[in-house]
Amino acid sequence: MVADDDDVVPFQVLGPDEQPVEPVARFLADFVARGNQPTSVRSYAYALLRWWRWLEAVRVGWDRATSAEVRDLVLWLAQARKPAMSAAPLNGAVNVVTGKPYPGSGYGPRTVRHSNAVLHTFYEYWIDRGEGPLVNPVQRAHSGAAPRPNRHHNPLEPFRPEGRLRYNPKIPKASPRAMPDQRWAELFGRLTSNRDRALLALAVSNGARARVASTKVVCDRLGDGRGIV
């Protein structure tokens, strides 16, 4: 995969000939046109790069892939190790300060679910254009006890997706993370004004999840004691 800051599509997936893979390039161009952020384009491009490498390994064309290839990829991800994470902490290791788990050396359930979601969207794009396979290889799983999907469907309206994606692993419930009182006292003690302390207390107590860029600005201003003006 290559990044190009000067192009409309910021990321491209390259094939063995060092040229952009045409089906992926056309999909990413449409993905960008829908208003998605560069971080999302990068995430989708990496998932499709992994899929293309998998199809090359099993010698199956992208437009001939079935749910069997998706199933085998999910099984492989469950036991595979990331190539650049050989020195990473073992799965389950937790940061003693923040209480947040380390990424680990393997592919977690969220990565597998994201991969399935990306592939499902990719094939839906090509099926809608009439240039891909007849059936999406990333299918939805329906329980036998559940009613038939779209049983009262209006033929004049599009079908609604129902049911989770097949082969999606379950995400284990995470324990709520908490910061010790001593750490809170140290953090507030480093602030230089009551205004900064009030701002931090407000940001923490309301439970809002700020964007990364906004959080960085706040932290920078708190760090030099200027606060928010």
C-alpha cells in the first residue's frame, strides 16, 4: 500500500507490478467521494490489501471469492501473528497506569469484524454496479428462530440489511477502566491554575469523547498553563 498526499485518493493498494489494483482503486475513489476521512480510507485500504494477499495465496480471483475464502481468512487471522509485532506484549497485558490493554501480537476480534465489514461494503459496491460476483461472499448470519429477513419487503424500496455478518467473532466484555485517586491528585497538582483544573474536571465528569485533534489542543494549552481562551 502506498500513501499519496497530492492525490484525491490518499491511499492506494498496489499489486505485484507496483500498479494500483483497479477494483480497489475504483472502490476507494467512490469511498472518498462519499465524504469519508483519510483515516477511514487508510483503514479500508489496509483491510483490502490483506484480502488481496489472501486471495493471491489461495489462488482465487477477487470476483470468484466465496464465503469459504472469507471463513478461511477469519480462521487464519485467529491464529496468525502480526509481522511487525514480534516484540509486542502478550495478549491480555494491561498498562498499569491507564488500565488499557496493549494491542498484542495477534489480530483481535475487532480487527476481524472490521475486515468483514470492509469486504462486505467492497463487494456490495461491485454488486450494485453489476460487475462483481452475483452473491456477496461476506454474508449475513440469520438465526433459525428469527423471522425471515425482509418478510414484508416493499418491492419499490431497497432491501434493509438484517442480521450480523457471518463469521464475526464475539467481542469480550471489557471491564470498566478506572484511574487511582493518587493519579488524579498528581494530575491536578501539575496544573497551574484553578481555571485549568475546572476545565479538566468538566471534561472528565461529563464523559464526552473528544476528537484526537481537539484533545491534543486542550492538552497543549493545559500544559503551558494558558487554559482555554
